Amino acid sequence: MIFAIASGKGGTGKTTVSASLATLWENDVTAVDLDVEEPNLHLFLNPEITGTEKGYVTVPEADEERCVKCGACRDICQFKAITLMAGTLLVFPEMCHGCGGCMAVCPEKALIPGRRELGEIVRGRSGNMEFLMGRLRIGEAMAPPLMRQVKERMGFIATGDVIIDAPPGVSCPAMNAVMDADAVVLVTEPTPFGFHDFKLAWEAFSPLGIPMGAVINRAGLGDSTVQNFCKEKGIPIWAEIPYDRAIAEAYSQGRVIADAVPGLRDTFLKLKEHMVAAAEENDMLGVFRA
Amino acid sequence: MREIVIISGKGGAGKTTIAGAFAHLAENAILCDLDVDAPDLHLLLDPDKREESEFWSGHEAVIRAEDCVHCATCLNMCQFDAIEFSIEGYSVKPFRCEGCKVCVELCPAGAIDFPERKCGHWFVSDTRFGTMVHAQLFPGEENSGRLVTLLKQQARQRAEAGGLDLVLSDGTPGIGCPVIASLAGTDLAVVVTEPTPSGIHDLERVAELCEGFRTKVAVLVNKWDINPAMTEKIEAYCRDKGYTLLCRFPHNRAAVDSMLERKVLTEYDPGGLGTLLKQAWKDTLALLEK
């Protein structure tokens, strides 16, 4: 089963929760960091890296000799990645989304597939755990295609359960990361910022119809607005992690908090039970629906 | 006209807390929340919306089932896995569609429409610290660099019209498209970081991005006292790279308590933490003069 750990906002504790869950998962598990802009999960899991490959997007390269300057490629490109300037065809690879439209419409086959590096896909192992992450090249704007490639690898290597550390926010990268999950864990904190972004995330992910539960991190720090909202909307609270300086310090030392702070292991084991139960129940309902 | 943007690489490092305080301290500035995905600055500044505009960007493909001839060209050509085939026929998954127009152009039956996409709203508001430009994307929309660029343009125009000489922006997390748009044309980036493995990792990545834009970098270490050794390490790194160290900011509940009261830190605790921030702001302005 696939579990996505998401949050409307960064810094609420997604990676902390992902790392703790992956560490105490007894069954075969693959930990996947899909926050390709700022992957951090490896800093806590310290996997032994077994392989790194580059991720590319296919971009057009112009064959000047064949080009008849008809402008068809420029006309189809929605991303302003191709222009005709003073009779010269100019391609701006960094603007290209790799849709392939220009190559498909060129009547002279004057555009040939080239490539732009998006970043790297890193694979590793730590004990019984498989590890996978994407890391976007600095200066590269397009995270979703690299995320897709990481997800493809995930399809090949994942044998047991999968824990996805999703990117922050509620825009397309975050949606993309949670879309195929069997259950989503929404990590939040009981502060006005946390609550505001939690609401956005709940609104964004609800239409996907995936079972969702909340983890309230730094509980006791702010007020109970998040808890009240969960009650009102029927969102189960699967775990509360108390506000505790010892946790912040353990995290700052790169430690997995379920191991480092007494009592938290049980909190995370309970969380795991809730996640698995929610996914299984949904699975059963799916059988009935079919 | 000068532009300062506050970024962090990582979410939750304290960008908005610092941005709110700086907004209070700045004179002659237009304020701007560039985090269009999960904006939070409005929670502190309580803006009174003066203007509201729709944000439309790009297009999305929509298949007219009655005209579809089931040739699967769209399915085969789409590079974004956005075409779905089910018992009801072919359809487009809006979350995955990048609006590249390939399916629209290549559909032999001309059965695909390409309407414009409404992605969210943007606002110009009055706050107790002056005019603020901000936005909210609809959940699941592309976290658009275009919207960030639009906000910056608006902020600049309004600053010029109002005789103000500074645009102060709360930036976006990550290093991808929205941050790249945030940094374009910016004079100074204040990078808020934390002494954690993720904090330093993300600082390094986002600072490298700033260098690519020739944007000056100044660093503020938030919650420095949760890991003094790591703080030293960050500061050594900054000295080595020639980044200005603005201030060490302690781990303090006041940051959350002020948020609960909808105040910025310099209002909530002017004599204590406020003093630190006043000095940091003075030093930030001095950097603009260099």
C-alpha cells in the first residue's frame, strides 16, 4: 500500500513523520522523497546510496539545414520556448516542458529530440528499507517531470509498502504526490499558519476521495482551532506529537524522533495502525463499489 | 526602486514571521506575499481588500465525448499522463494537464476544446503597515511563476506610482519555478534558516540559486539555540561564501504567541525580540546601500 505524508505548509513535520514511520515499519517498505526541490528525508534515514541516475526531459534541437522557417513549432508552443527571430529559429530549452508538440507538427522533421537535465534520481538502502528520492538541479524550474520519473522508478522497485514524503503546498507537485496513495497523512501544527494551510490542504485533497487523517505536531503550542476543525469536518486525528524542545533538538541533530524521544515510538506505531486500517477499509469499500 | 525578498529554501523556517516584522519596520515599502500557494502573511497583517482580480493562466484541454472517435492519438501523444481512458471514453485529468495543446492540435476529429484556465485571485489591500499585494491560487493549480511575476510587477508599479522606493516580499519555499520567479530582478535575498540538517541543506541550495541570479544573500539563523554547534557551522559556511550574517534569533514561544494574537513580533515584544529584529532590519537596509 502507498501512504503519502503531506501538509499544506512546509516545516510542519512531514519529513519527521515520514522518517519515523519508515524506521519502525516492520514489513518491507520503500521510503520515497518526492519533495524534489528540497529533499530532506535522506538526511534522517542516512541510506547507503546504491545508485544515482540523471533525469532528463526531452527538448527539441533545431536542424538549421532542414528548417524552412514555417513557424508551426513556434505556433504550437504554449511555453514560449521557440521563436523565430530574423529568420533564425531559436530554442530556449529551459522554458520547454517537453510536450513534444513542436516535433510532432514540424513538416520537415527539422526538430530532433535533445535533452535537458532535470536533476537526479537517487536510490539507496537502509536495513530492510528501500530508499528513493529525486533532487532537482538548481536553477531548474520544472519539478513535476522529475517527480514523475521518481514515481516510475517507485513502480519498479517497491515490493512492500511505500511511504511518500510529499512536497509542501497544495499546488500541482503536492497533488501529484498524493494522487495515487491509499491513505494520506496530513501533518499540521496548531498555530494560525498551520491551521490556514491545513484547511487549504484538506480542501485540495478531499476531492481525490482518498482516506485522510491528521497528525498534529507541536500539540500544545498554539490553540485548539485545528482540533475543533477536525471534529467539525469528521477528520480523524491519528496522532498528536507534543510540543517538546527535546524533539526539536533531536531533529536538529538529524535523529529520527521516534527513536530519540521516549514515548514517541508508541505514538507512531498507533499512527501506523490507523493508516493501515483506513487504507484497508477503503480497499474493501472499493471491492464493494466494483 | 529596491527589492528585498525573504526566502528559506525550506518551509516553516520562519520566513513569514520575519517578513511580518520587517513589514512593520519598513518605511516607504510596498508589501508583497509571493507565496501564492500557501500564503500566510495576511494572517498577521489582516489586509483590507481594496482590489480583487481573477488570475487566468494558460489553458486546459477538454475532450467533447460526442465528437471523440476513440483513435487514442491524444492518449499516445500526451507526455503528462493527463489522458484517461475509461468505460465512459477518453477524458482529461485537469490536475495533470499542462496546457501544451498537443492533443488539441493533433486530434483528427477536432474534438478537444482548449478553454482558458482560471487559477486563482490576486488582491491589492490596505494593511496597518501600508499597501500589500497578494494572491491565492485555487488548490491543485500549477504553482505558477507567472502569478509570482504578476504580483511583483504590480508591486513595482504601485511603489512607483506611490513614490515608494522599496518592495518587500515574503517569498516562497523551495528552489523551483516560483522561487526562480521571486528572485528575478531582486537586489537582496534574506535567507531564513534553522540549525538543522534540513535547514543547512536547503540554505546551501537556495543560496546557490541566488548566486545564479547575482542576488545578494544575507542569512538569519532562526532558533539558533536548539543547536549551537550547527549554528556555528552555518555561520562558518556563510563567512566562507561571503554571505552577510544578519542575526541569531532564539527559539522562542513568542513567535507563536504573537501569531495567535495576529501581531508581528516587533509589536508583540518590542523591547525584547523586537530589538533584535530592529537591528537586523537596519543591517538589511545598509546592505542595499553597498
